[in-house]
Amino acid sequence: MGGTVAGNNNNNNNNNNNVESSSLPSTHIFQPLALETLGPINTTGITFFSELGRRLTDVSRDPRETTYLFQRVSLAVQRYNSVAFRDTFSVPTELD
């Protein structure tokens, strides 16, 4: 239930971010994303990734592109988390 609540809270924050991104040129898209390691992706993130996957499929003609995209994003989040976790350990610089 905690992951669902976090996802819902992130959707509320996205409305505020859209106002901040209004100064971007019309050639750019600002898409705030909220990803959790073992939890949900915010609603606008799902929509964004689904549309991006559809466009990739149109270009490559491979119907699995959306699945591959979600897998790549999931792997990137897991890799980042492992690096962040690893850096929490202190290494002694000098032995006494």
C-alpha cells in the first residue's frame, strides 16, 4: 500500500512541475517521472513510456519495443540504487 500512496503523491506534484516547465521551447517536452525500485511508476510516466514505446515500435517494427523500454528503465533504476547503496559504506583511509 505504501508504494501506491507514493505513486499518488507523485502525481499531485507533477501538476506543479508542469507550471515550472512552461518556459521551455515548444520543441522540448518536460516529463517529470517518479520511479520506485519495487513500486509503481506515476501515471504520467506510464503514459509517457507507453507513447515512447509505441513510437519506437513504429520506427523499428518490433512490437516488443515498449517492453524493452520498461526493462531498460527498470534496470537503470536498480543499477543506480546499487551504486547509491554501495557508496553508503565508509572505507578507512589509514590503518592505525
